[in-house]
Amino acid sequence: MKLTSAVIPAVVAFIFAYGWYKKVDIFEEFLAGALENIKVSFDILPALIILMTCIGMLTSSGSVSLLTGLLAPAADVLGFPPECLPLTLLRPLSGSGALAMYESIITDCSPDSFAGRVASVIMGSTETTFYTVAVYYGAAKVKNIRHTLVCAVAADITGFIISCAAVRLFL
Amino acid sequence: MIFAFLTSSIIDLNNEILSAPEKAVGLSFKLLGSMAFWGGVLRVAEKSGLVAKIAQIFRPLLKRLFVGVDENGEAFGAIVMNITANLMGLGNAATPLGIKAICELSKEQSSKGTATRSMVAFVVINTASIQLIPTTVATLRASHGSMAPMEILPACLVSAACALTVGLTLVFLLDRLFVGKGRGL
């Protein structure tokens, strides 16, 4: 896929060219933005350490394969890779947890394998649903969230199923 | 723990506890460089007004989705900027804008603790957020030796678009089922 490899260079070149045209101090702004994200990386590190250890413990104790085994028949019907099942359960709950789980999937299977691709598409097309709902409604002091969760979870499940179908169709 | 004892995989468990924290640091360092790079690039896009310009493109579409929200109000402005920031992968900027958007929406529609249809729609959009360049995933794929780290892009966009369509359709369909103050707003 030559075309998708051109997306990042084109976007970066365009953003810098536009910044130059608008007389933005590109170097200074770049440094400020980069520093901000480096701080974020360190902010999430403690959570990543505890979550990755927990996921490692659950995986090596065999609990995850037990759970996967239980869900496998349903996944089988849809042609969904069983390796990605734990990711679908964790993805709506924890961003760092899902990231850790994703890394372990593409370490075990290759990123270009079917399971690795499905996991990549899931990570690239879904969000930390429950966290988002909690942060936004918490901020607006909303107690009755009505049909928010039903719609959000339905969207997530659609995303998981379509991720798998899209990998079969496009890749 | 108990499960590990029963399945006699306690040695694996022990090794996992000893090695997992190091793996976490490794993962975070793997991402550090590209996170910093995109933070820098997107900050240039923000400061040059490019993000605001892209936001203008989405205004007409969002106006039809958030019927009844004052299109010149603070709430609508924050909604447009939050969705654009999400689309461009500006996670750090998107969350404060989103919080502002939902608080302003709540005020404008005097929700009094009950989510209005517009608020539900806004939160659902944020939980099924479409990202134009999945930078984190592409970085990790590249570092794990993928032949084409970005080949997943079309599949990601289709999947996210389907998820969003289902989510938003349900927001409007189920609005009548959940009786309460927020109906139809």
C-alpha cells in the first residue's frame, strides 16, 4: 500500500508549510508541543507499570485464556481472532491497559498477522468509552445519563465487528 | 493468584511480576519520541490557525446534528473545536474543550442533572472518536517490524465511521424511549 505510506509525510509537510506561510515560529512551537507530550508520557507511566504487570499476571496465570476460551465459540462464528478478545473487553475501560494489551498481542503475533491487524484497527478506531463518559458527565454534574451507555457500547461493539470485517476486506 | 496455584503456573507468574514493570518502561520509551514529535507538529497546526480552519469545514455538518443548539453560542463553538481536535489526534487539547462543551451545553439547555439528546450525542461522538492519523498504533506497528505500519488506516476509518453511525442513529432512535427532561433537545 504505497498510498497510505504517503499520508504521514504529506500531512507533516503540509502542516509545516502552512505554519511557515502563516509566519508561526515553527521551531519554538514544535519544542513547546513536544515537551508537553513528553510530560504526558511520564504522567501515564505509573499507571502503565501497574496495569502492564496486572495484565501480565492475568495472562500468565491462565485466567485470560480461560475467559478467552469461554468467549471463543461466539468469536468463532464471527471469524474474530481469539487473541483480540481480551482487548475488546479492556479497550472501553482503560486506555493504558488497552495499550499494554495491544503491545503484547503484536509481540506474540506479528503486527502484520490477521490478529495483529485486527488489534491495530481496534486500537485505531475505538476509544476509552467508560472513562470518557465518566469525565464528561462528571464535569457537567449529570446524574441521569439516559441512553448514553447503550449507544456508546453499541457503537463499540459495531467497531469491533467492523474492524475484523474491514481487515478481511481491505488487507 | 489462586488460579495460578491451581494451574501450577506460579513460576510464570513470578517471572511476570519481575519483568512486566520493565516492559512498561520500554513501551513508554518506545512511544516517547513519536508522541513528542506529533505533539510538536500538531502544536504548529494549532498555532497557525489550521485547526480552526478545519473546524469551519465541519460546522455545517455538526449544525444539523446538534439541532436546537445556538450555532453562535459558546457550547457549539466548543463542540466544533473538540471534534476537530479529536479528529486530528490532539488528545491533550480535546479533553478540556470537550469539558467546556458539555458544561456549556448543560447550561444552555438547563439540563439540571439529566443528559439532553445533544449532550448524549456529544458524549457518544467522543467515545467513538475518529482519528485521521492513528499515530500511536502506527508507531508501535513500525517498532514491531510491520512492513506497512499505516496500511490499517482505511480499515480504521471505515470501522470508526460505522461505529459512529450506529451510535448516533441509536441516540436519535432511543431518545423517545427514555422519558425525561432532555427529550428532543
